[in-house]
Amino acid sequence: MATVLEADRLVVGYAGSPVCGEVSVSVRAGEVLGVVGINGAGKSTVARTIAGRQAPLSGHVKVHGLLIDPDAVPFRREVAAVFDEDLFFPSLTVREHLLLIARGHSLDQPEARVEEELAFFGLAGRAHAVPDALSSGQRRRLLLAAGLIRPSSLLILDEPEQRLDPQMRVAIGGRIAHHARAGGAVVLITHDPQLLLATASRCLVIDEEVQEFKPDKGASIIAGS
């Protein structure tokens, strides 16, 4: 399968100070790379750098062989990312948010696709509500719906299990696996062992020294917090 993501001797951090060890990894189409480590290890910083949300201190990241460029339309078309940020247009309803994304990415039958996502995430009854009227868990589900409704060849999820009930965590695991089976690549940061074991092809432990392992061989160290 084609290589979607490649990080080569990537160093991430703030104000010139690294937050973790050097990262060198590639993710192919159809793979789910789990990213684990204790809180504060630098997992989200690695993910944000891969997504083009901040510049690396050194090294480089390529998507489909091209250096990341968050201002480039081709990059934005290929990469979808969900972080722990409630970024919404305050005056748009739940349905309007999803329709904006569906139409912006030229999905076939955008209205029908939106209804499918509303049903999947249990938001159909709140479709006419604005984000400020939603609960914390509902806002999280809206963020995930916005990230999953659009096409992408690289999907980056930063602890998608946050603020979700166990049933929805299982459902999200199914969506991640489906995305990979359809030929997408996934970078999944998680503290949930069940989600990791259900989806990940390989894992990275983010620490002072970054290490790779197979999830079935390292399950005992997954859930550090």
C-alpha cells in the first residue's frame, strides 16, 4: 500500500525546546498508527505538528510525498484532524455546521450524509441547536462528526474517546477501522486500551525516546495517564 504519512527525524516542541524524543515513522494506506504515552509526554504536540498546526523544531513531515503545508488546498483536502478544541461558528446550528463541511467538500447528497452523521452520533434531536446549547459530550460528538463526514486520506484523532460513553467509544472504533479498510491512514492518540487494541496496526510510545511496538505485545503499558 502507498505511504500516506512520513515523519523523518521529527523533533517537536515549543520555543526551541523539544517535548519528546525524535520521531521517525511512516503510515501507509489502510494502517492505523496508535500513539500512546503518559499525560504531558508530547503526544498532542506530535499530532499537531503532523497536522500542520505548528512548525517542527527540526526534521520534516510529508503527506503523499509532499512537505506539509496547511495553507495549501491539496493538503487540506487530504488531511482531517480532530483535537480537543470546541471550534464552532456560534450562530450555526449542528446541522448547518455539518452541511457546511459536506458541501464544502463536494459530497454527493450532502443533506442525506448529514442526516446519517446526526443519527450515528445521536445528535438528530439537537440538530437545530447552536453549539453553546449542547452538553460537553454532544459538542465532542459534533467535532467528531465534522472530522469524519469529510473525505480524507489521513485522519488524525487526538483522544477521540474523551467525553464519550462506552457505547459511542465502540462505535468510533468501528468508524476508525472502516476508514482504514477503505484505504485511509489514521493516526490515533488514545488512552483507551480497548479502542487501541480494536483498531491499531502499530503503536508509538511517546517519551524521551520514541519506541514502536505491536499493540498486542504492549497492552500493559497503553493506559498510562
